Amino acid sequence: MDLLERITIDPQISHGKPTIRGLRYPVESILEYLVAGDSIDDILEEFKDLEREDILACLAYATRAIKHKGVIISDLAA
């Protein structure tokens, strides 16, 4: 299974934001945990229904999004 197949977008779940396997875990939230310093193992311990590949899929999704849309640094600093 390609990692990105684990990321789903459904208008009925999390207001159409990308989630992990339709489980109502937004990719954005998982990335925020990682940015805050949580390890993959920390996240897996907290959310028992997630798998290591789910977290890697979030990172793959973020990488793909940046490649296609770019990043505006000035907006991030505000």
C-alpha cells in the first residue's frame, strides 16, 4: 500500500480536511504533535488505533503538499 493511500479526504469528516484512513485524525493535528516534540512512538501510545505507517503517511502528505504549493515564510512568521 502506498503511504498516501492512507490519507483520505471526505467532506463529511473533519470538514473535508485530510485525515488518516477516515478515522477523524486530521493530518494537520498529527503534524502539530510532531512539531511540538512528540515522537512517533509517543503518538502511537496515545492513539492506539494508529499505525506507524499512518504517521509516515502524514509526513509524506506534507512533503507532497509543499512540493506542489510551496511555502510562504513571511506568513508563517506572523
